[in-house]
Amino acid sequence: MAGTAAAGTEADDRAGRVRGRRIGVVVAVLTTIVLVFFARRIATDWPHVLDGSVPDDDLAEKYVASPWLAYGHMVPGVVYLLGAPLQLSRRFRSRHYVLHRRLGRVLLGCALLSGVLAVVLGFVFAWGGRTESFATLVFGSWFVLCLVLAFRAIRSGRVPDHRRWMVRAFAVGLGVATIRLWVGVFTGIQLGLLGMTDEPMPARSTFGVAFWLGLGMHVAAAEWWLRRTPDLDG
Ligand code: HEM
């Protein structure tokens, strides 16, 4: 009997490790996509920001016109995305608890700044129009709320709740990459299948829908993950 129980625990551990590795690969791929788009932004915007010229595409024009707002959102967002996986790793938390707390404060500040400015961006930039503004308001507010509730939970010693709210916030942050994947899918359909080659920027008309799909999928995925891994609480 004891042997069967031990074999069961070993199998659970193995399954947990495989699950952890898979999710690690997904997080790494999505983070890389965000980094590529961030690097592309810098390469497109900064020559214009530095020499005061106006780019000839209307998306870059907004980033160049408001670099403080745009990079006040992107830079802390990237710092948060790079640091959060470490914070969510149970091994890191249990081995480096003091560092987890210190780094947590820095990353929380970064994420809150990025999230609040995301909502402003969604109105000031809104390349994808009202659909994008509304999606940004809904998911940006959700992102900020999750962070605030995670902080409140840990201040009152509710560790499992703290983990749950932090997982939810991270899922939204990572959703930024999935928006770009949807933009790619829609652009492929518009150019390849519908032959919309006359449109200068076909992605624009579907940009807002990509926001809803990308971020909505990530909110749902976080709930799915939390139901599958209640055993990781704490
Ligand atoms: C926390 C991690 C985040 C990172 C690393 C991040 C990164 C970025 C990057 C790199 C861009 C420029 C994209 C491009 O040129 O293709 C961008 C733009 C933007 N982000 Fe974020 N972001 C984050 C979170 C969010 C959240 C939570 C929201 C709102 C739900 C949001 C809303 C926006 C908006 C509205 C834009 C402007 C899009 C446009 O040009 O119309 N971001 N972000």
C-alpha cells in the first residue's frame, strides 16, 4: 500500500515537472515575441526621437510624438515581464525568500506604472480605434486590479491568494505577445486570402479585435491554469 502511494507521489512529481517545463517554454516564446517587438520599436522610433524628425508611418508617428508616455509604459513592462517568472517559480521563492520580497516590490512598482500608462496609451494612441481603447480599459484595469489585490493578499498573509492574483496579472502582461500573433494571423488573411493589397496598413482595421482576442485568451488561460494547479498554492 505504502509502495503504491509512493509510486503515485513520484508520478505526480514527474507530471508536475513536465507541466512546469511546458509552461516554461510557452512563457519563454511569448516573452521573446514581446522583446522582438520592443527592439523593433526602439529601432524605428529612436532615430526620429533623437534627430527630431517625423516618421512617415502613422503608427511610429505617435510613439515618436510621445516617447515619455510610450517608453514609460514599455520599459517598466519589459522589466516586469522578465522578472515575474522568477517570482512565480516556487523553487526561487523557497530558496531566496528575502530576494523574492525585495524584487517583488520593484517589479510590482514597474507593473503598476506600465499598467496605468497602458490605459492612457489605449486612449492617446489607439491605432486600432475605439475597439482597442475599450479593450485596453477593460484588460488594463484588470491587470492593475490583480496587482493591487495580490499586494493586499500578501500584506495580510494570504499566500495562496497572493499567488493566484499574481498569476492572473502575469497572464495579462504576457498576452501582449498573443495580440501580436493575432495581428499576424489577420494580416495574413487580409493580404493572402482576401487580397487587400491596396490597403496601406491592413492590420489597423483588426488591431482592436486582436487586443480582445489576445488578452481575453490569456485571462481564460490563467483561470484554467489556476484550476489545474491548486496544489501549487503557497
Ligand atoms: C506588462 C507587460 C507589457 C509589456 C512588456 C508591453 C509592451 C508593449 C510594447 C513593446 C508595445 C509596442 C508594440 C508594438 O510596437 O508593436 C506596447 C504598446 C501598447 N501596449 Fe503594452 N505592454 C505590456 C502590458 C500592457 C497591458 C496590460 C496593456 C493593456 C491591457 C497594454 C496596452 C498597450 C497599448 C494600448 C499599446 C499601444 C498600441 C498602439 O500602438 O495602438 N500593454 N506595449
